[in-house]
Amino acid sequence: MNDLQTLRAALAVEEPYQDVVDRSRHRLQNRIRGGRVSRRRTGRLIAGAGLTVAAAAAAVAIAVMPAAPVDGPAAVRTISGQEVLLVAATAAERSPEGSGSYWHVKVTVAHGVAASSEYEYWIKPDGQSWMRGAKTGGRVTPLKAHSASPFSLVAVDLTLEQLRTLPTAPDALKAWIAEALERSDARTSAGEFTASDREQAGFQSLISLVSTLPATPEVRATAFRAIAGYPGVENLGTVPGGLGLSLPNGERLVVDPATGRVNRTSVFVTMDGAVAKVADPAGATINAEWTDTLPA
């Protein structure tokens, strides 16, 4: 499926594409005019070599053809990175919430052409959790400590109910995260969080809401819109898994706008609230969903 087909599929239900884009652009412009906002170890580096995005990908843009035929050469319009995120927000808002006994997250990080590592965990809303990875010898292992707030933004722990009731307006969501970080005991190896650290953690928390946390469709859509409000978001075009996006602070996402899912990311929050950065330009593959199955 090419870029055009992907975007049209994302908007095939209920609304015509141009109407959604026009309204989304208006909302985005209003947010940009209004300005922007931002206990545990952070900044862990995982895998390969550098954060360079393939230069060829940067040349790829999404071309949207007019709905009705026109005389002469067909008009084309480049879709911005912000618009890709807003399309993904619309798709996320329409998506089913899902249900199950365990929230399951699987992260796969490539190490060169033939090797990769997997990090996998299951969390019950009551705080029971299990993990599988290199530290467990590839076995599903229950974790002894149960947390009353088992879901983590960057250095901010939440219950499932708190996660489900996060604000559903972009500015309010960013303000909630910023205030929670102010109250936290978050630290880096250099000491307590600085204002810059908190701003970066706030942005990474938004990424975790769209990629690895069981947020509601409304909260995920709000997080997409909040990310779209930051300057410097660039559309890198079609890549494996969807459309590549270059974000502030050197972060990258691969988003499928038809589903509103993040399929790859250069940064993710582990189950204990630490930040893991992925050096491979392709990022880590993310699969996050509710399930009723806990592997033996």
C-alpha cells in the first residue's frame, strides 16, 4: 500500500479527507500560536550505531491527489509531519479500546542484519507482572514486587484508572504530565531533574502514551495531537511499518495512520519507568495490546 492509499484508508470512514485535514490544520495552527510546553534512571542506550535516519527516506513525501479530475497536470500537495500525526489521532480515536486480563508489551531491537533482542512484559491492573528477556533467560518470570501503580510514564507511576482518566485536551495533558514530573523524585545520573530534563521527559511521556501504555482511544488521540503541536516534526515518507516521522530531541516514530498505531520508535519507557533509547536508525519494533494469555 502506497502513501496515498494509506492515508485514504485512515479516513475512509465517516468523513472526507479534505474536511479532516482542513479542520486538523486549523486546530494545529491554533495550538502552535499558543506556544508549547515539556526517581528513576533515564537515558539508557540500547543497540547499534548512531541516530542517523536514512537520507533517502527524507526525500519521500506523501502526495494527495484531488478527489475530482482536473485539467492539466494533477495537483499534488505534500502532507506535513504534523498532519500525519493528526490523521493518526483521528484513527486512534475511532479504534476499539480492547480488553483482556494482561497488558502485554513486546519490544524487539535489531542488532545488525541477523540478530535482535526482545524485551517482553505482562501487567495485570492489580499490579502483578511478568517479564521475559535476556535477564530471565528467555523464560516468562513473575516479578516478586507488586506495584499499586504498575503503569509508568517517565518516572511517573499510574494506576490503570489514573491512566484512563488523563486529560483529553492537548494542553491540559501536557500540563498534567509536567505537574506530575515536578512532584516526582525523578533523577538522572547527574542528579535531580533540571527544567530541560523535565521537558524532555514530558515529551517522551507523550510518546509512551501512543506506543506502550494502555491509554484509552481518546487519550492516545490527545497525545498524538500534543506531539503534533511541537515544532520540528517532519514527515520522512513511507518506511517499513508505516510513515516515518522525525521528532524534536532526535526522536523518531513509525506510525500507521490507518490504525493510529505506533509500530516503531527510537525511545520507549520500560515497565519500571526508565527511558530506553534505541541507537538503530530503524528504531525498536513495538507491539502493545490487551491479551487473556500468559505464556508458560
